[in-house]
Amino acid sequence: MNPDSQQLIEQASNTGDHFTELRRMAEDLCSNNPSNATMRIGHQLFASEVHQARSLATYLIGLNSAESKQCLNFLRTRVCKDKDWHVQEILAQSFDRYCSDVGYKEALPMIKDWLSDSNPNVRRAVTEGLRIWTSRPYFKEHPIIAIRLLGNLRSDESEYVRKSVGNALRDISRKHKDLIRAELIKWNLNDQVIMQTYKLACKFL
């Protein structure tokens, strides 16, 4: 690892767990370096044992994902396997950044594709990253689409994902109570797995 990367690792570790500061560092690196250089730095940092450095790397790579399929694939296939929850939070933020950069409507095929991924961290990156879904462009005008996409994961095999789904639907219910009620009434509440999601989703109804 080159000296510049080691310095970045030290700077990242000094941020504690402040995601905002890590994102700012990533934005500054992208602003001051060509994309091929920032991608190289990102890959070097992701090899670090320091979770803040891997978080920085994740967002750095995420900033390039709208322009690079390789970067988006790295997030989906490599970052999703990281066992640190901080990195998974940044993965969710990075996917949202990808959607924002390409446009949420244009990102719909990728959103659906990630939601069907076999890795729960990939699915959760979408359900969590886009919160509050109906504050995002396109979904703000089409809340029913957000609700249906989330509702499809009501019985997800991962409790980690189901909690994110339930909380995301709860968020939406603040402004769209009738739409959430219409979705929840279709659920089989005799299924205890679905009931777990339901209890979170109906909290504000």
C-alpha cells in the first residue's frame, strides 16, 4: 500500500464513526482526482483492516458507480460481503447515490435487480438506502411503486431485511396512510414472519 493510501487510512480512522465526514473525504477525493485514480484508491483502501477506511472506499467507489459498471458490480459482489455494519450502512448510502446520479426512474431496473439478489446485504442496501423512499424523486410522485417494491419483501428470509422493509413502510405511512393500509390488508398475518414486518410497518397507523 502506497504512503498516500496509508495517510488516508489514518485520516479515516480519526473520523470515528461519523459517516458525514467520510462522505466529505470521498467527495473531496473525487473532486481533486481523475476517476481512474479514485477507483484505484478505493480498491486499495478496501483492503484495509480499518472499517472506516473500507467505508471510505465504499463511498468513493459508489461515487463512480453511475459511470462505471465495474464499480457498481464491486459494491454488489465485494462490499456486500463485508461483515462490519458500518460498511453496510455506507453500501446503502452508496446505492442511493448511484440512483440519484442516474435518476431514480432510470435506476428502477437496477433497484428491482438488487432487490432480488441472493445476498441479504444487497437487498437491504436498497430498502435502507432509499429511505425515506417517498422523499426521493420519482417515488415522491409514485408512492405506490415504492410501497409495492417494499411489500414484496415482507416475508424475506432475512430478519435484517424485513426490519428495514417494515421501517421503510412505516416512514411512508406518515404521509400515505391509506396507501399503506391498502398494502397491509393484503398480507397474510397468520404467517409469523410477515407479522414481524407488519408490526413495524403499521406503527403509525
